[in-house]
Amino acid sequence: MVNVQMVNEQINLRSEAQSLLETNILRFWQERMVDYQQGGFYGRIDGYNVLHPDAEKGAVLNARILWTFSAAARVLHNTPYRILAARAYDYLVQRFVDREQGGVYWSLNADGTPLDTKKQTYAIAFAIYGLTEYYRATQDSEALNAAIHLFDDIETHAFQSYMVNDQMVNGYVEALTRDWQPIADMRLSEKDENGVFTMNTHLHVLEAYTNLYRVWREPRVERQLRTLIDIFANRIFDPATGHLMLFFDESWQPSNTHTSPGHDIEAAWLLHEALEVLGDEVLLNQTLPIIHSLAQAAEEGIMDEKEWWCFAEAVVGYLDQWKLYQGEKPIESNINLELAETAFHYIQTHLMDRENGEWFWSVLPDGTPDRSHDKAGFWKCPYHNSRMCLEILQRQ
């Protein structure tokens, strides 16, 4: 029998997601973040909604803007979103792509000149993610070619494969210099450890290669996508806890026992997505226990995280679990739907800035918005939250 209440809840979630996407998130970036003076998009609006027009511009921010407006244009068939996607595309390929050495610069000055020229694998992966989504929205072959060149750059320089104690080790090194030489400080940010391999970078290389394989069925991409799934299953996933480990040395030895529930639930659905795009039912069935364990482990702390991106990923991750187990485990499946809805309503109640648009970074212990972090900036992009809304629209 059809559960009428659940059907109605799905319909409500869908309509609320589209409103949230267009009126709260995308409108903010359309109206507040386009840099008509120096090109592209501004680098920062702080937690008090003050624009900083001279702030540096990060590759991750701009690649995520490209992905966001490309995906919105594709799903919603919206011409203004496509125009903004084209603006983000032009700026990325003209300013961030290093035409001499390959890869993308980590950051630019506000005027578009290179600032930090290191090659962070994470940033190059996001550029691939944005470019392939732009190709999906526009069928622009130059965008796909640019993504393929960046894929070749990562595979040529960042993919490491060598022997350690008679065992083959492979993975994607965290960072290199502009000309692809070893670099002392490989950290993605100041809060991260200086690890050779990290969960976070591998997760987003997986995400990028999944999108690339959607549009370019090249055996090399398939091989590396399978390699990444194997790395998650046998190096990054901790079967003792059900969590992902975060930082590793050159032989994949973890440096601590820290966990990140937000990444656990994000990885659960991104792994599922990668396996569906591969179309390998055997590998999917082998990996499903890991996917399920990650979702369960994330429940331990996801609602305590209080950061915007964690709640966005919780919505998508638990919707994915709901669909995945709907037939064989209906009770557990419905619990996952409730978790997704709880996270969504927390966003609406506590994280949305209903007056000025977009979301606050997090909620403080006293229940007030955290204004010490940016509303838009180097790490605050319209990607986790827009993607959440778009996933709801495409899944229901």
C-alpha cells in the first residue's frame, strides 16, 4: 500500500527545496557576488553581510560556483543560471588554469592575477567537477576537453604508486608546487594535518571522476574510479568504527583517530553514486555494507556538528539511504527519511538567513548564528546547499 503521509512529505520537501534553492541561495549569489569590476565573482562576504571586494579568489570557490549554476541550469532549464555558469566557466579557464604548467592555481588576487600557485589536488578535482557539469548543461566540447586535460594533470603528477614493505601503495598526493615538485606544507587548510594522503581529497577526486565518467566513458577514468573505490574500502574506511579515517602518511598509516560525521554521510552517497555510474552490480553489492556502515556511524554525531555543510550532506545522504533500503528494510528506510527531514527542517529553522539570503556557517552553543565565519568566501560556497536542493528535485 502507498503511504499517503510519506508521499505528501516528499512533495512538500520537493517544493520547499526548490524555493530554498532559488530564492534563498542562488538569488544571493546572483545579486551579491558577481564582480562586475574585476571579473568573475567576489571572493568574500563576511558573516555580517559585508562585501570585501578586494578579497582573494579561491579556485575551490570558483569551481563550486561553476558547478552550482551549471547544475541549476541543467535541472531547471533556466537561462539566467546558464549565463552565470558561462561567466564562471570563462573566468576559471582564463584565470585559474595554469596554461604553462597545467593544473589550476590555488588562489588569485582580486584583480585575477595569480596569488598562490601551488597545485592542490583537491582544487583541481573541483575544477573537473565544475567543468564536466558545465558540459552536461551546455554540451560545450571545450569544457570537456579542459576537464580531460586536468584529469591528465592529476594522473601524471598527483597519482602516486610505489612499493612499501613489499606492498603496492597508490593514492593521490595532497599537494605539489606549481611545477609539480614535492612541497613541504601540503595542508588543505590550517585546521588540517600535513598528511601525504587524506580522505577529503580522495573523496572529491572520486566525486569529480564520477562526473567525468558520466560524459566521457574512457577506460582510464573507469580504472581510476575503481581504484578510488578500492582505496575507500581498504584504506580509508575503518571497519572497527564504521567511520572514515582522515589523514595518512606515505604508506597509508592513519595519523590519528579523529572522525568527521559530515564526511561519513557525504561519502556514503557519493560512493553509491560512483558505483551506479560505473554500472557494476557485483561491486555495488560488495560495497553496500560499507555505505550502510558509514551512514549509521554518521548518526552518532551528525546532528551535533551544527555546520551548514554537514546538514546539507545529511539530507542527501539519508534520502539516499531511504531509497536504497526502501524495498528490503521499510522500517529502517523510513527512519532514514525522518533523519533527512529533521536535518532539512533544522536548516530552515536555524541556518537559513531569511533576511539577507544564503546560510550561516553554523549555530553557536547558545542557538544563535555564527557570524564569525563568512557568509560567502574561500570555503563558503553555494555547493553543498545547492546540491542538496538539486538532489531532492532529481530524486523525488
